[in-house]
Amino acid sequence: MPLEPLVEEAIKATLKELDPHSTYLSPEQMADLRIRLRGEYAGVGIRYNMHNDTMVVRGTLENSPAGRAKIQLNDRITAIDGKSIIGVPTDSIATLLRGEADTKVSIDIVRRSEDKPLKITLSREFITSSAISAAFRVGDVGYISISKFSKPVGSEFLQAYKELGKITSLIVDLRDNGGGAIISAIDITSLFLEKGDVIVSTEGRTNSIVYDKKRDNYIDCPIVVIINENSASSSEIFAGAIQDHDRGVIVGHTSFGKGLVQKVVDLKDGSGITLTIARYKTPSGRTIQRPYTMGKGDEYRTDSLRYMHPDSIPYDSELLFRTLKRGRKVYGGGGITPDVYIDTDSIQLSQRLSQLYSEAVFEHTAIEYWDGVSPKVIGKQYPTIEEFAGNFQLSDDIYDIFCRYAQCSLDDFTELDQRFIRTMLMASIAEQLYGDSARQYIYCLGFDYMMQRALEIITDAEAYERILSPAN
């Protein structure tokens, strides 16, 4: 039975007077939270885009109901359980595909190689939503991007690392990773630290310290961690521990600064509230949480000044700490400040191109491209993403498709914009042939300045060591 509206509003009003991370969650938001933390849901394993009001299959997850049913790239799904989904919002479609495990769902498919629509019935299963958004290698350097800290991510990370093969160094990308389960951050951090090293501590009504309980697996190669202003919570715990133990180099932008320990309280109608009970501290004792004023949540969330300068955390002597192995200066009081700040002000895209990107124009272009060519033929011509990246040429037809969706010509864009367009067209086409990692691979090598700087550091032993050496 749902809460009375007045009761719900009273809870929201009360929480608004507390810290900015104590919030009320509706039953739907609580369900989403559980899915994010568990990293699994009951569904069929289809990845898709909405293209001209139609659901288009981008791919299927390995060993999923959709994968076993041989649902193909660029299949159009027109109905679910007999109900047309043309023009239906994406969130509603996701709800229709998901449900209780072992229940049936039927989908109607239009496939270009078939004269008549297909009707396929699938049985929903628990689908593990991988937190590893990309994993690949550039020469002897491995790269792993973590999108969230769901509970299975520790084992997923280790598996991804092993599948990279023999590498000499590793880049861990935590950009736009808003956190998740603290245990997952601890699991991954422990792969890089020594037994007995402090991973994180909490300060509140009760204090606690989490030490590394060394397992059999230890990753001993040099590492670079990339963070940005949207890296928060568990991401900051990982980055802070790596920095405090001088275990690797942190590059990017100052992180978000969310270091509050949250307790989730379930309410009788399926809704819930998150309450702050303590603060997280890095191994050296730095407070991760940036300053806030009780009841000023809106002001806190819109604070952008901390993004505007590489030294976005004030160099206050009271916030000065030293790293634990080499005694380097680090500062607390608001997120993790990178060892190497990457200035991206000089590579800002035009407002027009940014808008086109948000409208998924590159994905629409790739979908239309794949309607006219055979993935098998292209895949045979370029068996690996490396061969595709080095040899595939964007044709005039591909640019024509993009310009038709963009409603302008390439000459309307700056040289920087045009380079981004080339990169993202390649990335979007490659993604549908080689998977999610291919998109990141193309983007990282073609346009990603943070990644390119990380590669420079990790492949230059002297520069890497110099960054980790105390200045004074």
C-alpha cells in the first residue's frame, strides 16, 4: 500500500534539510537501486537503440535468451507480447522486456532478409549487467573501464584483466563512474595493494578501518587511473587508496567529492530513504566529501566552480596530508585531486555538434549504414578491431547519411568537430560489429585526450616515476 501523499511530502521536506545525499526513493527508484547494486535483472539480453520511433537491435548479450535465439544486428522489433511498440518510450520498452525470471515474452521482428515478420518467444532469465564497459589493449598496455561498482565487478574486473593477456602496465578508467557497492571498491582495490594496507576508513558515531586481506591474485604492474568530475563515491575510494599508497598515477579532473556512508532504510510500500551515518576517509586520513551546508542541496549540486581550475581543491595547510609510501603532498576536503590535471578546455566541441551527439545521430548513421551492407562481409574483411581501426575507410555514403540526419554539411563544422565526427562514425560502426569495447577503443585512440595522456605517462617509465616522486 503506497504512502499517503502528505506523509511522502513530509519525508521529502525533512530530508531536504539534511545533507545533500540523504534522499527519499520511490518504489521504482528503490527497484532500480537494487538492480544497480546487484548488477543483474530478469530479461532477455537485447542491446538496442530507438531509430525513427522503432526499436533496432544493436546486439545481444552472450549466452542470453536473445543470443541463443539468433536475434540479429539491425533486427527491428515492432511488438512485444502482441502490443505495438512503435513510438513507445525507451523506458517503457525496457519494462516490457523485463519481468520475473522463467516467464515468457514474445517479440515480433522485421528482418531485411525475411519476407514476413518473425515471432519469437523467449524465456526471461537473470541477466548480469556487466560493470566493465570496455577492456582492450594498446600494444603492451591494458585498458579497463568500470562504469559502476555493482557487486560482481570484482570478479569481472579480474576476468577482464586476465583476458588482456601478458601486459606490462594498466590503465583503469573511472570517468563518469558514480560509485555503487563499497564492497566492490574494496575487492578491486585489494588487487593492487599489499596485505595489511589500509583501503578506506569511516568516521561517524562508530569508526572503522578496512585493511587489505591479501588474496592469491595481485596485480603488480604500473597503473594509471583516469577520473573526472563525475567520478564519485566508490570510484574515489579506489582512486584515493591508489594515490595514498603511491601505487599509481591519477590523471584527469578533480573528482565529485562524495564521501558519505549511506544506510538504506526500506519503507513498507517498497520505497525507501538513504541516510548519512558516517564519512569515508582515504588511507592517509583525507576526507573525500566536499563541503556542503545542511539544507542547501540545490546549491551543492549546481556548484561548478570546482571544475574550473586544476587546483580546484584549495591548498589549505590544514588539509595537507602526505602519501604513505613516498611522502608526497596530497590535499583533502573535497574529492580526489589528480596527480596530473588534463586541461580539456581547448578541445570543446561546438554547441551544434554536442546537441547532435546527445540526439544519438552517430548511432542512427551506423544503423542505416548496416542496413545497406553485410556485417559478415565487413567482419571477414576486418577480422579484428585493430585491423578495422587501421584500414577501414569512411565512404562518402556514410558522410551523406550523417549529414542528412544532421541537416547540414561537413563544411559547417570546425576542423576539431570534423575530427570528432570521423572518430565517432568509426566508433559507432565498429561497436555494432565488435561490441562495446570497440567503440571505446576507436574513441580513445582517435580523440580521447585524457586517455592519450595516460598512455604517454604509462609508457614512459621516467615520467611515471617522476610523478610519483615527492617534490619536497
